[in-house]
Amino acid sequence: MSEYESPIPASLRFTYAMNSSSLISLGEKLTSEGPHKVEGTPRRVRGLLGGKYIFDTLEARYVWEHPYYPYFYVPFKAFMKDAKLEKVTFKKDFYVARLSAGGKSTERVLVFDSLKGDLANLVRIEVSAL
């Protein structure tokens, strides 16, 4: 392995700049195989979009999409009333959404809406989109 080659296998690497099809692939993987691990977090997690708070929660979850590190997922109920989530691409048990608030929007959002279990009613927003 060269000094620039990642020790993480290519099949397990996820980037922050995922496109819509890779978000759909991630949703399909997580709904069929499940995450590697899910844990509660003792942290307060808040998100801003367009200068407006879109969520504020003490109930965020750490979700390991792969074995190496977790990603914050936010409960759907934690979103403020003025944060608008619109379905863009719907799949069984999840959808890609457009999140709008404060005059800005992003489609880097994955909503697990009809699942039972660890991902039920959780929302994944790419940090770079906030």
C-alpha cells in the first residue's frame, strides 16, 4: 500500500460529497443490512440552515454506517416547525428530502420514515450542507 492509499477498503468508503444516487444507495444498504451500530449520544445537537435553527435535540443518535466512525442522525420530531422537509426521491422505508429554512435549501438529507428498529424516524443530514 502506498502512503497515499486509504487503509479503508473502497467498498466501505463514504464521502461527504455524496450525490443523490449515492444517498439512495446508502439508504438501501442501511434498510437492507442495517447499520453496524447505533448508540445514543449525551450531547445537545443543533443545526443551522440559512441562519435559522432547523433542529435542536438531546436525543440524537450515533449511527455507524460503516465500522470506522459514527455519523449523527437526528430524530424527525426534533425539527422546528419552520424547517420544511419535502420528499424528492421516495423508496421503501426512506426518502431523499429537500430541507428548506431561512431562504436556503439542501437535498443532502435522508429520512427513514417507515422503518421499525434502530433507524425509525431518524434523519441524516450531511454536515457540509448545514
